[in-house]
Amino acid sequence: MNTSKPRRQVVLDTETTGMNKDGLIYVGHRIIEIGCVEVIDRRLTGRHYHVYIQPDMPIDPEAMAVHGITDEFLLDKPRFEEIADEFIDFIKGADLVIHNAPFDVGFMDQEFRFLNKKTQTTEEMSTVTDTLEMAKKMFPGKRNNLDVLCDRYGIDNKHRVLHGALLDAEILADVYLLMSGGQKDLNLANNESGTINTSKRPRQNLSPLPIVNATQAELEAHESRLDLIAESGSCLWR
């Protein structure tokens, strides 16, 4: 009996109000969208976490051109401190799968520091897998952004006109499963390991299969059909 704890992963993406030119955090910029999808034992469970956040600051035009989120859209959305507990509950103890993890983790840790309580850092509450670093090792010297990886693995992302945290997390989940060895479970498994069992099982406690012989009329009809075939050439059944 397999008693090992199922492996829980959360594929995560964020959108922010902006960044500086070298891609590092610019002090003052905030998270405005979080999207997460849950994967357990390499299966998408259908559970997800998605929220838009009011940052109390304007969005940079360059960032708005990427994700399409406007200041007006966020006016009635909750602030990070209002959603922090449910977000932490969703990611705590999971392996976070993130493309270019330092960017998202840096912003998450900044938001955690802004909270008026002792909150752990992302890597204190979860492990982190960076799919960009994985891709760089697998495809050295090549471009490895999410769109390129979709093309490389044959994933249709034509519906991805703008970046969106939940959509990008869903796409990244597909990419990650292929990058890390493919989807093990094709719904053909009958065991707990998720592998496909192709072994033949012996027939047990089954009665012998009945033997049904053709009737005389069926035999005569069969011979008549063979006669017709023989008239047009050789008959392989004789």
C-alpha cells in the first residue's frame, strides 16, 4: 500500500504595476494580479486561485501594454492585506512552479514585508521551481520565454493576446509537465503510481467459453457464396 504524501505543486504567475529596465524590483511597484493552478501528482486538479488587487498607485504605461489591466479596473478590487491570508493558505507547503521565479518571488516577498505582521518569506513557506532556469539548462543559448516554449512543445496559445496571471499559469502548467517528463497519467492507470499498467491479468473463476457450431443451413449458404467467388477466379478459402 502506497502511504507516501501526494506531491502538491502550485503553478503561479503575477502581474504588477511595473518594473525597472533590468527586470529587478523597482521600489514602490506592487502586485495587481495573482493566478495559480494546483497540480497534485502531476495531475491538474481543477482548483485554482485568482485575484485582482488594488495597488494604490498608478500602473506604468509599459506594464499596461503587456497585461491590459487599467487603473480604473482595479479601483474596487481588494488590497493585498485583504487577500493575504487566503493566498498564503493556497501556496503554503506547496512546490511553487514559476517562470522567472526571482521576479514573482521578489514582489511576493515585498508584499509580505508590507503586512503589519510577521509573515514568512515565500521560500520559508514553500519550495520554488523556476521553469526559466530549467529551460536554460535544456535549451542553452536559445530564447526561453513562455511563448517560445509553447511553440517548442506544440502548445496552442493563440488565445494569449495579452498577459494574464491565471491564463499564463494554466499555460505554464502544460509547459512544465512536458518539460519535466510529460504527463505520466493518461487515464489508463489502475495503480497509485500513475504509471500505465500493460501487464495481462490471468482469467480467474470464469467458466469456459461456449463453442457454437454453424447449422447445416449456414454451412450450405457459405458453400454457395464460395461457389460464386470461384466462378470469378480462384477462391482462397478452398
